[in-house]
Amino acid sequence: MKTQGEPRYAVGQSVRIAPRTPPVHHRVPSYAKGRVGRIVRVCSEHGLPEAYIRGDGRPFRRLYRVRLAQEQLWEGYAGQPGDTLDLEIFEPWLEPVE
Amino acid sequence: MTSDPSAPHGHEPGHAHGHDHGHGHDHGHGHDEGHGHDHARTFQPDLSEPTSDAALIGVALRRLLLERGLYTAEEERATIQRMAGANPGNGARIAARAWSDPAFRERLLADGAEAIKELGYDLSPLEFTVLENDERLHNVVVCTLCSCYPRALLGQSPAWYKSKNYRARIVREPRTVLAEFGVALPDSVEVRVHDSTAELRYMVLPQRPPGTESLDEAALAALVTRDSLIGTQRDLTPKDPAAH
């Protein structure tokens, strides 16, 4: 299951979560779409939920943990400026941010 | 089962009720002959049926899998038994080991899935990830899309973990929700919400309570609660403070 392809992104890199909504099962929460975050961990490769619809999820794709700032995520966020949210996003859902 | 708005007396949709409401039926209770009795209070269908299309598909799929021999009923039973045996005590044991053994703690935080194999747990291919609380950080876990939870390790998740209330609010207003759980967080502590969206499963490593230096691993494990492993509890307290 590990390392079939080189990861496109590295820890610390800024990425945007694609603002797509394909008409199939996918596991990217709406609140995260279009948001910019930072890679905090490069995970293994796993089956893409969209691809499991047609079979075994292959080819497996790289998964990352992405950290978002809560203040940028929610309008009028009532917590503290340093609060964060981490979630898991597959590589095809990430876009580089300069 | 689709609901049938014409079903009389608010009966469960799909319930086959052939009895005559006027007379002669026997529900096994001493009902009044004036027939003003309340079915909603006194009657339950003998057989419950799947209540949704999804439930029906589940029943059909299971039958097909067994029929095709993809697994056996005995394998299914053994799997259910194994999963039913999982409980928060496993997480407590892992936390206590991490508190007692700094090298294990390092391995656990670096690669939880590998480290817990040392204690006999294997969650692969899921990536088991341990999130360590400290004085400046509080971690809390949710699955906003469904109810992902390290069930094979910690057992079934609590009902509130699966509720839309928790799933919607813990990401949006974590401090408010945590306060409702009794977690009072100073502004100086960062709250980090972990949304379990794919192939990772999470467990929080709570802080070791003060005054527990003399405790062995088993005694330490006894202090760890399920909620502290999810992050809806922060401070653990020794069971009997007077003993220390």
C-alpha cells in the first residue's frame, strides 16, 4: 500500500482544497472546499472514495493531512486566533498555492 | 420501506396488521372494552422490519455475501465478537504505556499504527494517529461526514459522537461544545479539531495527571476515560487523591 508514487506536496507547503462538487460520492466536507491550508503530514496512498464506486479504488492516491485556520474557515469564529482544524485530503483534491 | 401516509392510527409503516379494530383482537393486555385504548402506548409489532431502503439493501447484501460464500456466518460471528470486545480500555492501556515509556511515546506519535502493534493491536490499513495534548494544545476528534471512529480498538462510539449536533458544532464552535462537556479551556490553549475524513483514525493522548508519579501502568490506565481519548474531556483525575 505504501509509496507507489512520489508525493507532489511536502510538509509545510500551502495548498488549496479544490472547490469541486462532483456528482458522485466523495469525502471532502463542503466547509473545506476552496480553502487554503498547510500540509502537516504526508500520509500513505489509499483508494480514492470516488474510485471505489467503480471497483477497488485503484489507482491508490496520496493522502495528506491539511491544517486550516479556524478564523478563516468560519465567519465570526468565536474561538481564539490560533485555533486550527486538521483533515485528510487526497492529492487530486489539492492545488498548489504560490 | 417507504412510509405510508394512509397507515391508520400511526402504525409503523410496513407493519402488517390484519386484526380487526372493532373486536376480537387480543394484545395480551387488559384493554378496555370501550375501545379508547392508545395503540401508540400499548402495542408493539411482533416483528420489526428494516426501516429504510439502506437497511433493506444491507440485509440483501449480507444474504448475497453469505450465499456466494464470500464469507461464512461463523466468520461473521467471530468478527462481531472481536469487535464487540474492543473497548476504551485498549486506548487507556496505550496512553498509560506512552506516559510510562518515553521511547514508546515517541514511536506512538510518529507512527501510531506501527507502535500499537507492540501491544498487539493492528488497525491496518487504517492509519492510526495519536494526537498529544499538552499545556498549549487541546485536540478533539470528529467525523463530520459520517461517524468514523477507531472502533476496532476503542469499541463502539458514543451516541453523541454520531449525532449531527456534535458533528456540525464541534468544527464550528469547538470551545462552546467543549464547555458543554465541562472542558474549560484558557484562551492560551489552542484548540485543534481533527475531522476524520478518510483513512486515518484518531486517538487523543491526554495529559498525565499530576500526582501520579508512583502509579504503575495498570493504575495509570484506570484513570483514562473514553471521552479523554476523543478529546471531550481534558483533565484526568486520580481515582483516590488521598492515596497519593
